Amino acid sequence: MKTLTQHLSQYALYHRDERNILTHYLGIPLIVIAIFSLLSIPLFSLGAITLTPTLLLFTATALFYFRLDLRFGLVMLLFSGSCLAIALWLAAQPLTVWLSSAISLFVIGWVLQFIGHYFEGKKPAFVDDIVGLFVGPLFIIAELSFKLGLRKTLQQDIEQIAGKTH
């Protein structure tokens, strides 16, 4: 399995334009909320826990992030947990409100992504590597941490491979 630096560097190769990264700060959370909401249909219950595709996805991605890095894993747990809370609230709304809202968030999120990639002049990373769909949320958290002056060594390692943002 690739390391944190390898995943983020691979993703960064498609995201060096600051305008593209800015669109991802909003687009990616909207997509995550929409997917969590759309996948929140119960499969079956195990006592107090209702198993849904959302719960399986949330757990799998949390394990993926923690395997890459404990600190980012914790931050991603907060990010994903916040998206999950919003998604579950949305899923509890009447059917037409839930479905139209979740689909709208999904479409708006992807429109933002493609606007960003228009600025970048490159296709989205997931086109070449489907794992990019899971790295995207981690990438925006990493980029925010770099903006806050955190994880400078990781930032330098990524910039050595992918170049600086512009």
C-alpha cells in the first residue's frame, strides 16, 4: 500500500493551481455529504446499530486514513464525522427533500470540481486512479494544514514530487 506522501503527491500532480484547490475546499465536502446521505439506506440492524452503506464507507475510509497517518486520521475522523452528521440529518428529511437536496449537493460539488480542473487544465486525479476519490478529502485537509504552517516536511516532500502551487 502507498504511503501518505505517495498518495498526496500523486493527487497533488493534478492539483497545483490554487483556484482548483479552492473549488475543492467546497466541492469535496458537498460530495461527501451527498454520498453519505444517498447511501444511508438501512441494510439491516444489529441491536442498536443500523448497518448502512454509509456506515461501511465511513468505517473503511476512517481505517484507510488512520493507516496512512494517525494525526490526519484523527482530523479526517472529525471531518468525515461532521459530513456524516449533516448527511444523516438530511436523510431524515421527507423523501423529496432528502433526495433532491442530496442530488443537488452532489451535482454542485462535481460542478465545482470540474470548474477547478478547467483552471488547472488537467483531468481529475480519480480518472487515472480510483483511489483518488478517497484521497481527495485527505488532500484538502492536508492543504489546509499546510496553510496553517503545519506538516512542513510533508509539504516539502509533496512539492519535491508535484511542484509548488501557483
